[in-house]
Amino acid sequence: MAQDAFPGIEQVPFVERDSHAPLGFRHYRPDEIVEGKAMRDQLRFAACYWHTMRNGLADPFGAATARMPWDDGSDSLDNCRRRADAFFEFLHKCRIDFYCFHDRDIAPERSTLAESNAALDEVVRHLESLQQATGKRLLWGTACLFAHPRYVSGAATSPRIEVFAHAAAQVKKAIEVTHRLGGEGYVFWGGREGYTTLLNTDLRREREHLAHFLHMAVDYKKSIGFKGQFYIEPKPREPSVHQYDSDAAACLAFLREFGLLPHFKLNIETNHATLAGHTVEHELAVCRATGVLGSVDANSGTDNCGWDTDEFPTDPRLTTKMMLEILAAGGFTTGGLNFDAKRRRESFDPVDLFHAHVAGMDAFARGLKAAAAIRSDGRIAAFVRARYASWDSELGRRIEAGDATLEELEALALHRIDWPVESGRQEMLEQIMHDRI
Ligand code: XUL
Ligand code: CO
């Protein structure tokens, strides 16, 4: 592996918490055991190819600012390989074990699908050798079904059957290369699977088409023996006005409606949750309650901005709340924490890639330790258990088993004149949590 994209930057060292070293892990210790597992296995950090390697930091008002001296801006395969080398150098130096990509991040789209597939195969061969040389692993792959103009009105929900077919072929190939690279999962994010106006949209047909598309992907996955986990990534809007996978609850209803629930888990992204008017811990809790918490796209947004700003998650309060949910769900199996996050446009130096990821990793290390401390303290969990203790009765058991009737509950209620409601103690619980961050 070439080692020259980031000259002068060594592998990020471990430093003391109050160290003034500009670059260093103050909290992340990959081998430290937290709740029975090494931190690296609890957190399973991934860097994403699209922001880290392909985002020049342009915004709607101005040009790209990111300095990427390893990239000549061309779509030659040599340039693709150089980028991959730079990426793996970055993963190594930043101590990140996993990565994620879209097909079109790693290799260019050519004028025919066959040529695009051939280019993809070339780069995948190179990634394969980089993985072997470094031990880095693919957390998940995906297909970019939103950037090309053919997807202007959707991919799996396009009004044109030819576009639907192209998207299907692209997904087929992307699942294949994910499988070949030993990917632990595959993500479906429906950026264009929604609408801009209902006046031109057959919502019933589009949702059904999407379901058939996903069923075909499930069948194909089985046919090639790909064992990785399929995920849906909810997001309410942007680029569409409304996306069908708008939040975790909508995804769950969709998956159940079309018999897809056994085949999918969810990939929850912080800034998508807030766009949907939720907190990320709400989305994670919905997943936990249903057993579909799969993976996380870790980022954060600017409050009250209303846009998916994909900022790095550097606030330990946010990460503590997330890790509380993730640990309560039993931790990650196939999933992990993928930094679907980009530096601010003003943070354009190569070293800012390191500052951004290290800040995010340290924030999650703190969040993990704080969440573990809150759980071992046990007061919050004990409070919740006690709050529902009346349900641990014979009657509670019968109601929860679906065996009770309104008549017998009425018989109980008719003779009751006092109501033993208790304080929710929110502020007390918040203090217990904040004390451990
Ligand atoms: C877009 C987004 C995507 C998905 C993968 O907001 O999050 O990058 O994570 O397609
Ligand atoms: Co994402």
C-alpha cells in the first residue's frame, strides 16, 4: 500500500485526556474492555467513502474547497486506485477498522452498464488486495440510485420501467461486489424513492414497485449465498419532498405490509431522525422495541436548520444517549458506527479529516463508557422496572398475554376510588445520566 497521501501525519497516538497534542485519542482505547467487549468491537467504527474521499465540500453557493492532493480529478482507473490507497492509508492512520461505499464512489459511471461494471470490477480487485494487506473490513456496500439524471423521478419508484430495470441491475452488481469484498451488510437508502408532488405521482403503485424491487434483491442475495444483513436507512425528505422510508416506524410498517420484515434491519442516521422531527434515541428505541436495530450512520445536525448537514458527532451527551440504546439492544452484531459525516467547508485541509474522525471516535468512546457507567449504576433501569411493577401481577401477565377482557377490567375499575400514580422523576433521572458523562 502506498503511504504518501498524508505526509507528516503519523498513526494517531493515544494521549492523556489533558494533553495539548493537536491530534490524539483522549478516550478511545481499542482494546479496553467495556461491558465485556473491546471498545473496537462495541463501536465498530467505519469511515464512508463518499464524504471522506469524494466530497470536495462544495455547497449550493460555492465551489469545492477540500484539498485532496492525491486526487487528479479525473475518472481514470488509476485515479480510482490512488484514491483507494489514500483511503486505506487514512483508515490505518486513524485506527478505523471498517468502511462503507456506494458503487459510484469507488468507480466511475461509464456510458453503458457493462462498462461501468467492468470499471467497478477493476477497483474492487484493488480494494480486495488493500483489505488483505491491512485487515480492514467492509461494513456495508450500497448502490448510488440518486445521483444520475435517469433517477430524477426515482429508481425503484420511477414511473419508467426502463429506469426501474437499470436500478435493479445496479443493485444486483452492488450486492455482488459487496459479497465479494466480504461485506457484513448492504444498505438501501431511497433518496429519490418518494415524490415532489402528488399531482404526478401514483403513490400506491410506487410503494408496491419498491416492495417488489426489495423482494427481488432478497431472492438474489439468497441465490448467490450472500449472508450479509440488509438494511433500510430511513429519511423523511431531501432530496425528495417526501421519501417513503420516512422514519423507523414508517419503514417498519412498510416492511410488514409487504412481508419483508424478516429480511431487513434498519440503519439509523442521527440527522435523518432530527429531520423527521425525532431524536436519534427515539429512532433507536423504536428499532430496539422491534428487534430491528442493525447499524448506525453516526453524524449530527444543526438544530433548527432543517437540512441534512451531516456534521461530525462530537458531543458526548448525544453519543451517551445513543450508546444507552445500542447497549440496551445488546450491541452491534453485523452493524457499526459509520461516520456518514463531512467536515465543514472551512475545514478543508487533509488533516481535518483526522480531526473530524478522531473527535467523533472520542465522543463515542466517552458515550460508551458513560452509558456503561449508567447501566452499572443501575438506578435508572431500577426506576423504570419499579414504574411498571404493577404489570408484574397476575392480571398484568394476563393482559400482556392478550388473555384479558374489558369486562373483567371494568369489574376491577368499578371498585377503585384511589389512583396510585407516581412521579416520573424526569429531572432526577437526567441528573443521574449527566453525572456520568
Ligand atoms: C444520505 C445518506 C446516504 C446513505 C447511503 O442522506 O445518508 O449517504 O447513507 O446511501
Ligand atoms: Co447515511
